[in-house]
Amino acid sequence: MIGLIRKFAGKSNTIVRGIGDDGAVAGLPEGQYVFVQDAMVEHVHFEFSFMDPRHLGKKALYSNISDTLAMGARPLFFLVTMGIPEKLSSGDVLKIYRGMDMVAREFGAVLIGGDTTATKGDFFIDISVIGKMVSKRYFGRDKARTGHLIAVTGRLGEAAYGLRLLKERAPRKGAGSFIRRFLSPRPPYELWKELVKNDITDAMMDISDGLIIDLSRMMEESKKQACIHWEDVPMPRTLRRDGLESLALAGGEDYQLLFTFPRGKLDAVSSMVQKGFKITVIGEVVSGKGVRLLRNGSEVEAPGRGYDHFKGAR
């Protein structure tokens, strides 16, 4: 779909990076700014039956801020548009705004406007974020280079497992952390600041639809191939024990960071890990196309790719 839309993109000397990434970058006299927009739709991204309005507000803004960080920018301002059906009360709407306000205060972002409209269908929320570039260069999906190492932050599959538990509605010991990750997926802001400070990467994106499909999008933009190792993908022990590793590879909604970096930066990354930051090297960028998944040295087929909005889960 993005490929079809791309041909309508306008041209301007101020556009540094346009369609095809987590956000757009414009070079203005005051510096470079990032523009991000992301929407959440009832019955597609969430259900009110297991997500209260406050958590919805938090998640909607977290997902946009995650995209902003993934471009190398700090969020400054945001605008919110909502389509509100009759079933939602004014109190519910205020709870959504309170959730967003909690997140905005964490990151120093300021609500400056938006729109509200009545809808006869399902609820939707659409947020735009404006961020100021703080990295030396924008972090692009198109900047992975042959020989670079591929890394991810945190543990993958937590949010997808949390959603599974919510749908099962069956209490399980230790379920709380996974459910919280799905309902309130705060991006790793402190770790991101360290990556920026140490000039670790030029290529980054957040993991929203699943590791395999998001990594394949980065490789497509960079015209490279990723070779990753199944056993190195960080995930909760519960997933490996219960045969649910596919949730880490294709589950999505963790909003962890996926990035590449040159081998010369490996000592700096190792130093960050020693300080307690959760970073795991999972593979390498090579010549070719797509994503190769190796398990104990042998190539295997991925158990699903992730979520494609126009094809569903695969």
C-alpha cells in the first residue's frame, strides 16, 4: 500500500526524508523536525471490553512517541483527532485525554490542538506528533548497511502474550507484567537517549507489527538482507517453555526498538548492556533481500511474519 501511495508524495527542498519510514523529516531554518501520525481503530487495534479509556489514551500516544524516537527526535507537540460514537460518554473521552496527559508529562510533549467528530461507526483516535531532531542525523529504515549488526531492545512477545491472556480471560500467575505491556507499552526512552548520546546507529524503527515484518520493511528500504538467529531473539522464558516463540517473532505491539550499528560500536553497546540497558544483538545485515531466519545454524521458515493492516496476521 505504501508503494502505491508514494507516487503522490510532493517534492520540496526542505524534505529530508518522506514517505516510507516511521515519520517524515523536514529541514527548516531552525533545524530538522520530525512529523509522525498514527491512528488506532476500535476492533482493529483494541477492544473496549478489555482496554479501559485511560489505557487507550496512554497507548495511542505511546505508539506515536515511539515512532518519533525511532526517527531520532524528541517529541515537542501533538494534535489529537477522535471519532466518537454515541456509546462513549464524555467521561470516557476525558479518561482518554487523562491517559494521554500522563504520557505527555513523561516526555515533555504539549497538546496543541486537534479535532473531534461524531461517528456512526466505531471509535477511532488519530494523533500527530511534531518532534525536534536531537540525533546528528535522522534514524532511517533506509540506512542499514552490509556488515552492520542487528539489535533489539527489551524482550519481544510480551505484549502479544498479554493480549492472548486478555482474550482468554483466564487468570494466570505472573500475567500482570505481560498485560501491562500490551495496555501501556512505554518505549525505552532512557535507553534511546543513551543510543543517541553514544552515536550508535543511523538505522532504527520501532517494533509495532512484529519483528520479522518490521525488519523486512527496513531491509526493503535499505535494499539489503537481514540474517538473524532464532535462539538470540530475546523473549520471556514462558514463551520458549510453552512453545509460543512465534509471539516474539511475529506478535508485535511491544514498541521496542530495532536498530543496526557498525561493528566498531560493539564495545559501546556492550558497555551499555553492562550498565543494565537491555540490548540484544540478533543478527547481521548482508547483501540480498528480505529476512533469513537461522535456528542452530540452519535456515528455517518464520512461524508467521507479523501484522499487515490490509492482509491481517500472517
